[in-house]
Amino acid sequence: MQQRIIDPPKDQWDRLPTPLTSGENKVYNLFDAGLPLDWEMYIQPHLNGLRPDLVLLNPYAGIAVFEIKDWSLNTLQYSIKYNWAIQSPINQIKLYEDEIFNLYCPRLDDRSGKAVISAGLIFTQVPQTEVDILLNPFRDGSMRKYQERYPFSGSECVSESNVHALFPEHIRWGRQNQSRFISEDTANDLRGWLKEPAFSKEQREPLKLNSRQDEIATEPTQERYRKVRGPAGSGKSQALAARAAVLASEGKRVLVCTFNITLMNYLRDIVARHARELARQQGENPRIIRQQIEFRHFHGLCKRICTLAGRENDYFQLWRQFPEQAVLEEHLAKLVSKIYTDLAGRDVLPIYDAILVDEGQDYNKDWWQTLRAAVEPDGEMLLVADKTQNIYAKDLTWLDGSLRGTGISSNWYNLETSYRLPPEVIPILKNFAKNFLIPSGVEVDISEDEQTELDFSPPLKLRWVQVFSVSSIAEICFEEARWQMKHLRSDTAIPDIIFLSPKNDMGLVFVEKCEQKGVQVLDTFGQENQEPDTFGQGDRNLRKYENSRRKKLAFFLGDARIKATTLHSFKGWEGRHLVLYVSRIASAEDRALFYTALTRLKTHPNGSMLTVVSSCPELYSFGERNFSPNFFAR
């Protein structure tokens, strides 16, 4: 029996990031009850960042996009009088129609393609006569000529369940009388922009833990300071996030600390999933649990402490006195440690019941000691790490418990199996480690178990494009992103595609190329050399650092745009659609960085994709051996 495609499904509407209004709920259910089943419904679709309230799609008939307003008559009148230039819903639906036609459905006929697109407004609390009086004067051109394609509906249409008035064009075409201006191919073009990203769907599901992860999360040992190690994909971050949620559910004040700024957003999303499940089990509001947890990147925490202690001048003076790297690596941590010593016993600085550190291989001993000053004397600390991903070439001897005064035991808690990585990728990682990491003296930790929790090998598409002309790199990277757009998995969407670059400069060129093609990108790349000459070098360094930090703080996988970031910023994250650019493997850090980037791919029953675009001659043979038959030289 045919069922309507509704994305996301009805049983998940109450868990959407933006809660439905009562009017939206009525309209969605009205359309579901009254439209032929061939009409697919996309609720709050991403649509390259536009996020209309509703898009309807029928491969035999056409496309409709709607804005649904629960505005009162007074609100509509006020908006027309004072905010119409910037808040006009008529301009919104014009934009939706224009971008659907010009960007997301390129196969529609240039002259007649718009005939299959309807763009409408639905006012659930304003009578039809008032809607007509107030809005019809704003109709112009095709909106006036083809009013059935641009319906402006009032409250009676909703209360009387009048689907024909809300969407007159729905009966013009159908399976038995198909429009010649739309096809299944055109529908597929649009679906990739409409479907909810896989990451957003996962956010509504409980966090799944294996027995080892659950032990870390729920069974504390006598050691107050614990450390966990495991290969990429073994679930270290998930175990840490679950532990944070468990501690918070017990009323503890918890700090989750990272070095990578963007990783905070990822961890916050994972913690929210487990907090929601714990709250359900305990009959509590998940917000109460989440409010007990702070997420900070280490240097952001340091700045906050300087501000709370009234030592901002000292903070700024560091940037004027020392190079950026020296401030971040050494001097800022020492300043904060001194602040805690100077203000010991005063109720001014944050003290936590537990501090949990992800990607511990990014930390040095001084940073760890600074965090120790912020934990209660009988508090808990948990650090998770993978030395193979030491992309900053840190001295990690302190992690082994060989340095006194760190409070760290020499005992590691081990997570040994990779549950995230596709099985086919593990041999590739081993080959890379054998040829490039081990000869450099890198301590390698790769899962020995090449099986997943699944009883079959999920579909995986691997591609390697070796590029010889530097001038064509950005174009080829965009082409490979476009290739993935055309080969999405059944449950993924265009915003699930992630481009990773080793450096800012190529990232900026890629983003510019995407925007030239009408593809919106959420990126973390900062503009260089934009500071006026009136600033000293220290001030320029600080402003550059702060600008980069702001973009990274806004980086979320659930955003409606495709993603682009540096390899460094994506460490600790995961994705099912990756386009990875690599330019060099000259240093140990370069090699660790490329290895880490390869490990970001996530397995899934419905499949994953990884494309490597390489302009690095030293990787030609590696790519040819490990990615054939999908190795291409250009």
C-alpha cells in the first residue's frame, strides 16, 4: 500500500529543533489528509539555508513552497506598516521560487519551467477578506497574472480544510495526467536539497553505547583521574559525553573541555542526546541536566577566568608581549594557574565537580595542571586520547604517568574496537601507517577488529583524484562535492557533505567557487591581512585569533548548508560524505593530519562516501594502490 513520503516523519515532529506552531501543525495534517499520496511533504526543509515552512513535491505534477504564519491581524498590519521592506513574506516566497527554479532544479525548462512551481502564503488567524485587502496590492507581474500559482490564504481555508483554496494547482497534474515540465530526475535534483541531513535525524535518537563505553560513563573507579585511549572511531567522545550527562544528572557541576573550538559544538550535541534519554528515564526535564554542564575550549576558558578575576589587562598584555604561539602554548596557561593560586579560597572563579577533556593528545602538561586548579579537591577528571592523532606534534610523555605531579595514573582504560569506521577503510589506514607514520616514529593505534556491529559490509564509495595543475584544484574539489550531491545515500542530504582543507587559503577559494555556483557554505575559514596598520602586531594576532574563533563557534553539522573547514577543526568530528583535499605530507604533523582526516569517515548501514583530492606527488602511488579502481589522474 502506497504511503506518503513525509520528512521528517510525523512521529518526530514534536522533536524538531524549531517547535511547530499550532497553525503549522494544522496545515501539515490538513495537507496530509487531503492531497493525493504522490505529493511528498518536507517539513522545515533545509533548502540550502532558506528553511521554508513546507515544500510539497510530486514528480508527476510539480512543486509547491509555503510560508505559514500564525500572525494576528494586528501583527500583519504592523508588519506591513513598519517592517515590510525586510520582513515581507511575499518576498520570502519569491526568493524560494527563484532559487528552486534557478539553482536546485536546473533541468526545468527555461521558458515554461516555473509553471510547475507554486509559492503560497497561509495566514491561520487572519480572515480571507483581510488577507486580500492587505496583500493583493503587493502582487505584481506573474503574481497578479497567475494568482492560482501564488495563493494567499486566510484562516477560513484552514478551519474549513479547504485544500483546493490553499493549493489550487495540486489538481492540475498527477500520475494519470503528468506534466511534461517535471520528471523524476528533476524531483531527485530537488530532493537532495530538501531532505533532512542525517546528523539532524541522529540528534533525535538516543546515544547508543557499547558495554565498554557504558562502563566509563556509569562506573567510576577509585582513581579520581582516569584516562581512556583507543583508535579512531572507538567511541571515546561518546563515552566522555555520556559520563558528562550522568554526572550532571547527579547534580554535579561539569566542565567539558577541548582544544579544538569546533569540537565543543559536536560534543554538546552528543551530550544533549544522552541527557534527553537520562531525563526520560528519571522523569526530569533534560534542560535541568544540560544546565549543569559547561562546554569550553581551553583558551576560551582561560580568557573567561582572566575576565572574572579582573585580570583582562594581563591577558591583553600577553598578546602584546609574546608571539601568538607562545601565548597559546605556554604563557596563558601559566597566568591562569597563578590566578587560581592568588585567589584561592575566594568565591570568584569557577570550580567544578568534574572536568572532562576530549582529544587529550592536543594538550600539554601546563594546560592539564591549569585545569587541575579548577576542579574540586575530591573532584573527578577524565581524559580521552589517541596518540596516533597527534597532529600538533606535542610531547605526550606526561600522558603516560611518567611525570610526577600530574595526578595521572600510569593505567590506561582501553577502547579497542572501531565502531565508526567502514571496514574497508581500516586496511587503508594500516597501509598509510606502515608507509608514512611508523617510519617517522609515530605511536600507532589502529583497530585490529575490522568488523562492525553490522552483519554485512555497508556500501562505501571511495574516490581518489590526483591533480597536477594547482590552478584547477578548487574547481575539481567543487566538482567532487557536486558528484557527491548527485550520489547521495537514501537518508542523507546535501548539507551532509563536508569539505576538508589543510589550510585556510584553499578553503576560502573553495567557498568562493561554491558561492559562484549558488551553493551556500558554512565554513570556518578566516580572512587574512584585514587589520588596519594602526594596530600593533600583538593586537593583530589577538583580533585574528578572535575572528577565527567566532566562525568556529558557529560551526554545526545540523546547519542547512554544506560544510567546509580545516582538517584541524574537524578532528574529533565524523561524517558520511567527505571531500578531503591534501597538498603535502612533508612533516610528521602533515602525515598525522592526513591520517586523522581519513579516520573522520563514518560507517552506516545505508552507506558513506569519501573523496580524496590530492596535489601531493608523494601520495600518488598510495592513492593508486588503495583507491583503485576509482583512482583518477587529472
